[in-house]
Amino acid sequence: MSECVLVVDDDREIVKAIAILLEKEGYSVLRAYDGMQALRVLAEESVQLVLIDVMMPKLDGLSAVMKIRERQNIPIIVLSAKSEETDKVLGLSMGADDYVSKPYNPQELAARVRSHLRRYTRLGDIHANPQSGEIRNGRLCYQAQERTLYADGEPVRLTATETKIIDLLMRNPGRIFPAEEIYRRVWEEESFAPENTVMVHIRRIREKIELNPKEPEYLKVVWGIGYKIEKVEKYG
């Protein structure tokens, strides 16, 4: 059974072109032409990835992303003519996993879809320590085989991208990872200036695991170097 991608754009020609591209890659494709229609499709169909435009009638793409994230952790790639860095960061902050600017390169778009689906469906080896089982660190407990993080005994709702970041950092407590290395291991591709993309995902994880995200106890930035999970021996 092929993986299903939902393509959402109010420009029907763009939806048609992307659908043809992805179907040639072996994916099944569902189509929607505004944010509200996209939410209805997601409520009725099994979808593994969403490719969504920003500027749309009825419900814009970023608002739709926020609503999708309330219910599902499937990969979301935002597609928009807006190429400014602030718009990219805003899309990621709303819950998107990635951002592709129009006009897009078809091969790049297909490669990103493959990468995110691979991460979502397999959450494969990210070349960290071959450690399995349970990893405890203070309030946090990471079940490596399940790829599930618990904070204070409660499961933390993470996206596939956030899970891979947590998997990398929790397996290597105290080790500092530059943004470039995190991006290379998690997104499985090289990137020019990935700092903002990684930073936004780190911030989202902090908001889910820290008691005070502004003064994080666990997920810390080491200025000028990168990010790490602080070792916390005991809590309480």
C-alpha cells in the first residue's frame, strides 16, 4: 500500500502538477483547495504527509497547520511564494516540519517528501549510540525502542522531526551538537545556514518538556556552539 500525501493549494494547476510529480514517485495523492477542505480530508482519510500552501481562502495554511497539530503528528511541509526568513520561521513555529519556497524545484520537493516520510514511517537509526531500552534523565524518560518521551510520567506529544532530535540528544546526554550536525542527522541532508530551522524545533520541544521554557533545565543552548540535553541525576 503506497503512502498517501495530501496536497493543499488554492491554485488547482499547482495541485495537479505536484500530484503528477508525487504519483510518479509511487505515492497516492489526495487534493484540497483550502484549509477547511484539508481538515475535512484529514478527518476522513489516512494521510501520511501534508504539503500545504500558506495563502489560501477560508482558512490559510498556517492556521490549518496549527489545527492539524492539535490532532496529528504527521509531517507537514509548507509551500509558499514567501521566501523571507521570518515567514519560514513563522511556518515552523506553527508546527510545520519543513518549508519549500515557490518556485520549487520538482526534484528537491520530491526528495523532501521522501525524507520526511522515511523519518515518519521508520524513525530509523540516526547513528547515535546503539543504546536501547529506557533512558532516564531527571523528570524525563525516553523509551528508545518505542521512540516515546515521557515527562513526569506523561507521554510528550512530539512530531516525527522532534522525536528524532530528542532521540539524538537523549542518547547523548551532555554532548553538544552544532545546529549543522543536528540538521544533517535529523533531516538527512546538508543545508546552508540551518540555524533557524533547528532553533524553532528546539523551542517547540522546550515548550513541551520544560517547566519553564524560558529557563530550560534540560534542553539548553551553548552559545556559539550548539545544543545539548543537560544531565540531571535526580529530580524531586
